[in-house]
Amino acid sequence: MSHNNLIRIIKLSGFIACSIIFIFLAILIYFNRVEPITIDVVIRDFAYKIRGEKYGFVYWLARIVTEFGYFVIIVLFLLFAAFYTKLDFQFFLLLFGVMLSLILNVGMKDMYSRERPYAEMRWMAEDTTSFPSGHSTVAGFLYSFLIYLTYHTNFKKWLKSVIYVVCLLLMFLVMASRIILGVHYFTDVIAGCATGVMVSCLCMLLYRYCANNNILTTGILNRKDKNEKN
């Protein structure tokens, strides 16, 4: 089996697996929107038990980590990507993926209107509904797609490995932080991450299409630089 075929199989398998997980949870939660299911209750209560007092170490760690799935960090990351890629197709795929993830998340939140965990146990204010987790959706897309983009760079192996590990950790920690902060159930973050990874797999397919057909492989800013020199 060639290396490219292996990558295609991994992408397809990831998309199918995340689709199955999301569809299963979407159906399950649709019929259990009023009361949380057993696994949500167990993990919610476990999180309340281990997190300690508010404003302690776990609180501040969770508040910092959760920002890596929030609007401000995403905007900063997109600005950096615009500068680094010179506005080539990779940047526009990132932008498209973030926007699609947010649109899907908002649509599903309105559809399900699931209540968040106990208001008195939350460690931060949230006004929207619970299913699926928006932070987890964005993190699922952004950090899995960043791993894919890193794979296609010329970075040294050790640097690629570091980026892979950091992205995987951030994806997991953002999901965990939402539960620790008491603003989401376990099924919210799993469904959110699955949605994000599905969007990531779609962008991976678009990446290959753009690369193969030479679509914006030279960044828009690079073109301007060349025109100015000429």
C-alpha cells in the first residue's frame, strides 16, 4: 500500500468514525434533552468532586486552557496563519473550517436547546445552550487540521512531533476544561469534537484538491510582492 493511499484511508476512517459517534449521540441526546443520561451524570459529579474549590489551581488552569477553543485565540491564530501563509489556500481552508464549525454548532444548539449543567455549579457564565460544545467543535477542527497542515510542512521531525503532541493535548484539554468548569456534559464535548474533526476531514479533502489543481498555492500577498518587484 502506498503512503498516499494510507493517508486517504486514515482520513476516510476518521470521517466515518466521527460521523458514527456524532449520529449516535445526536439521536441519543435528542430523546434525552430534559434530563442528562447516566454517563453525563457520572462524569459531571466526578468532575465536581476532583476539581476542588473555585479560584484554586484547577480553576485557573481550566479557565486558561478553555480559551484555546474561544473566539479571541481563534482570531489570533487566523491572523498568524494569514501572515505565515501569505493568504494561500491553506489559510482560506482554515477560515472556511472555523466558519463552518461555528455555523454547524450554532444550528445544532438551536435545534437541541439542551440545558447546561447546574447553574450554581458553573465556574463561568454561559448564555447559550449545551449541545454540542462550541469550544470542543472549534478545537476538534482547528487542532486536528493543524496536525494535517504540519505533516505537509518541511519542519524537522522533532518539531513536527512537538506540534502533534501539543495539538492533541489542547484538543483533549479544551474538552476536559468545559466539563471541569461545569458548563458542559461529557456527551456535549464528545459530539462537539466529532463535529470539528468531520469538518477537518472535509478540509483535508479540499486541501488535496487545491494542491493537485494549483489553486492559490502561491499566496495572494506573495503575488503582490512579486508585482512590486517587477
